[in-house]
Amino acid sequence: MFDLIKRLLDLRKFSRWSFQSYKMSKDRFFSNPFPDFTPENAHELVESLKVQKNQKFSAKVYQRWEAVEGKFPYIDKHDYSVYTGTSGLALLKLKKDPNNPENLKEILELIPLKRLKNKRHTFLCGDAGPLAIAAVVHYKLGNHDQTKLVVERLLSMKDDVFNINSDLPNEYLYGRAGYLYAVLFVNKNVHPPPFPDEFIRKIVEIILICGKNEAKAGKFKCPLMYQWHDSYYLGAAHGLSGILYLLLQIKENLMESEMNTLIKPTIDYLSTIRFPSGNYPSSMGRDVDKYVQWCHGAPGFVYLFSQAYKVFGDPKYIQLALDAGEIVWQRGLVRKGYSICHGVSGNAYCFLELYQTTQDEKQLYRAFKFAEWCLDYKKNHEEYPPDRPISLFEGIAGPMYFLLDMLNPVEAKFPGYTL
């Protein structure tokens, strides 16, 4: 009887909490106006996307490119970051035309290497991003001496990364994961890869040690945890799901014991802390169900669980990824606007990730519907105008990157996050 009463009280609590939480979150997104996928309403569209023959869509994308490119001169030239500065435009131009020598030379003009101080460590928000992009561009141009010099500059930033007692956090935007991504980005695009496995392995070891120490200090029920700005964040940009996602992408650099006793149990723990809605908290102890964007909430967990399925093969992970994707479909047309970090285009990448993992046409259809939303730009669909309106992660360059990826959805990759 006591157990029954307790369960009824819990249900009442969750029902009241869910209603209040949903009411609050409803203010953050537009109701999805699109009919969901059926084989009948999506067949022609999906087939045209798969064979890259949707000429009407392609024409709209390239028309949008001309408008976006025309805004490039107005970006803040004192900001060199990938996230909000000129290096983000460089990455977009590299996406658009990766092998055109003239375009590659223009990209280098957007990356003022002489003005970087080699102090900020990450790909998205630090000097490591501009250096990594420059290394790849010089390599493509055949500037081997310049490639070597830029790689050496990136290598020279390792001291704080290797110092476990430094103030450097471990997340993507400002921490070790962001530096590791920059190194891996260079290795993927420069041949032979300039950073040896031992170098990568050392970064991985330190990230794992930090995670074990944080989990132990906070007495968490999982073997890994990470802190940033005095909070235990869980999302893609600042938190645990993003760090784990990167580590899963380079499973060859982890030992089997680490995968089974550190990585997998932590992923399993994260699967237990969902809100009743199916969304995920932005940080431990935060019980407000309101964020559905790449940096916080369900979108980051789509990537984590999808990659966990690829690595471990357990169908429970792809189900968790699909469940998180449902939240993105329901609540992903966010009122913050169209951006990659906390907008519709960033959320849309979830469906491309799920499509690549499952080959389910429904996911490709959903990605296209979010792309339609981005193409049909309306000011009243961006209730919070971005501070950096031209940038890759907050402004118009991000949706443009996504739309270019929609032209070849099988090869699409979230910039600065997916290898």
C-alpha cells in the first residue's frame, strides 16, 4: 500500500511538473506546421534529395549563397574565431568550394595568423580553429612549408592541455575537447597526418582522468563527469554529452577497458536522467525543461546515442537517439532563430545524423522540412536577433552551411563537432 501511495504521489508530482515545464518551454518554440513523414507524401522529395537532383531546392540554396556572401565584408574583423568571427566564414567557404585555388587563397585572407596569440585552445572559440583551417588550406594549395609552420603553432599550444592542474576545462567550446577536435580536423585533412597517435592518446588520457576526478569529487553515480563555470553541464557545447561524443568518434584511441568501464556506464547513466517529456537537462540539478538546441538539451543527445549505437551495436542506443529526435521534431523550430548553436539549422542536423545512421527516409524528410523553414526566412521567426548576425554559429552563415550540406545529405557533418 505504501508503494502504491508513493507511486501515485510521484505521478501527481510529475504531471504537475510536466505541465508547468511544458507551458514554460512552449514559449521557446513555434508549433511545427509541417505534416510528418508518410511514404506517400515524401517519396518524390526524398528520392530527389538522395540522388541530388532537386534542382528547385538547389537553385534556392545557391541564390541564398549569393545573399550571404554579400554580407561577408560586414563581419567584425577583430573576431577571428570559428564560432562568431572570420574563421567561421573561412570554414563556410571551404565547405562551398574546397578545391578551388582562388577560393582557398581568399580563405587565407580571412585568417590573420600573424594576429593570433596562440593562447585560446579550442577549434570553435579559440586560436586552434583558425590554425587548423589554415593548415588544411595551405596543404590543399601545396604550401608544405607553411603547413608545417602552422601545425607547429598548433602543437605549441599543448602545454596547458597536457597540464592536468591547469584551469583549462574539458568541453568543446573552450576546453580540451575543442583542442582535440582541432588536432583531429588537421589529421583528417592533411596527409600524412601530422599529429601522432601518442599525442592524441595523451589528450584522451587527461580528459578521462579529469572526468574520473570530477565524478568522484561530486559523488556522481557515473564514472565520468565534467564541470564548466561551476556547473556540471550535460549538453553538446559545454558538457558531458559533447565530450563523450568526440571520444566515441575516435574509439581507436581508447582502450577496451575504458570503453566498458568509463564511457559506456556514463552513457547509460545519462539515459536515466531524461525529463518526463523525453528532453534532457542542460546541467545536473537543473529541473527546467526548456532547451532544445544544439548547445543544450535533446539535440546533443541525438549525436551521443547515435554514435553509441555505431560503436556498441546495442539497439537501445538508437532508440534513445530516435526518441531525442522526436523532441527535436516537436520543439526544434525555436524562437531564438535560425542559427547553428541555438537555432533551427543546428537542430536540423540531428535529422541528418539519424538519417546517416538508420537510412530511414523519415529523417531525411524531416531535415528537408527544417531546411524549408530556413530558406523561407521570416523576421518574426527570429524573435531574438543575434549579436553577431553574419557569423557561423550565431548568424546567417550557419544556416547557409546547413543548406549546403543538404545538397549532399549523406556526407553532411555538423561543423566543428562531427569529424
